[in-house]
Amino acid sequence: MARQYHFWDMDHTIIDQDCDVSWKVFMITKGLALPVDRQVADTFYRDYQDGFLNEKAFLHFQLREFRGRTPREMELLAEEHFQGFVKASVRTEALERIRAQMAAGHQVYLLTGTNRIVALPVARHFGISQVLATELELRAGCYTGHILGRYCAGEGKLARLHHYCRSKSINLADIHYYGDSLADIEVMQKVGHPVAVNPQPVLRAKALERGWPVLELKS
């Protein structure tokens, strides 16, 4: 059997929640963010769902707690966030499918707009070692609160996938991509095997129109 390439979105695809929102809730419980940030995070998430996210404003808000902190500090916080706020939302059927893909010798990737530090504990839980995510800028050993390159969502996610595939001589026609939202359509229209997972209404309608498979995975 030929090797297959499976790229999975993270939030609301392999886990039943949005890590950018839960991260802010976690930061509030740690006393590192203000209680009002919960409402702001929810507003940004709604804008993201509707396709109207102001990326610059969102990233300024979302990466505030990273500024001036070291990778080790943030890695420990990200692991605590995963254990307390994310692990219970793992979609068991997604975990089973990913393990089966790996057992069959296929290449499995996480492709997410969430920043790499927050995404890595999720990837480790699933056994995924290859992660394409929003990358964070470091200066003098500390995070600046800015990103490197483009935000890995929507057109930025597609650009990141294009760049990676060119570097690895992977044909987009050979890629299976699993996503849940409007923001995933950019990628799904370009790959050979798009799969809508527990899709939001706009993506569900697009999947039915295009004849894309739809998976309903249990948590």
C-alpha cells in the first residue's frame, strides 16, 4: 500500500474545544490574565467562526502572556493547561483513527492555527511528532508576543502547507486533510482528500455540495 499523508486540524476536530479560548480561561485561573479576557476571547472566537477575525488584534491579545517569558516557563504552563483543560475533551474516535493511520505506516501531521507551544502537548498525547502551527518569535531567550511568518489559519494555513509540501516533495493531491470550520475550506479545496469532521454549518453545506466525506467523531 502506498504511503498516505494525513493532516489533522486540532480545535474542534481531534479535540472538542478551542484551545485559544481555554488557554485564556487557564491564564485567568493562574492570575496571569484578567477575568474580562474570557469575554474578549469568546468574541474573537465568534469572529473566527464567522470569517471576520482581525488577526493582528487577536494575536496581540492571545500572545500577551508569552511576552518576556522563556520557552521553559511556557512549556510547563502549556502542559498544565493540557492536563487540566484539554485532555478531557479529546475525541476518542479521532485518537483511534490516528493510531490506526500510524500503525499502517502513514504519515500523520497536526496542522493548526494554535501556537506551537499550546499545541505540542495535544500532539504528544496523540503520538504526533510532526506539527505545523503558528510559530512564536524569540528574542534574547524570551518570547516577544509576536509570531514568525504568517498566522497558520485560513490562507496562512494553506500557505504553510504549500511551503512544507514543496520542501518534502509531497503532492497536495495525495493529502488527506481533516477540518471542522469555515477557516479550513481554503485547505480543503486544494488537497486531494478533504474530510469534514463534526463540521460547522458552513463547512457541512460546502462538504455536501462538493461531495466531501463527513465524519462525526465522538469525544
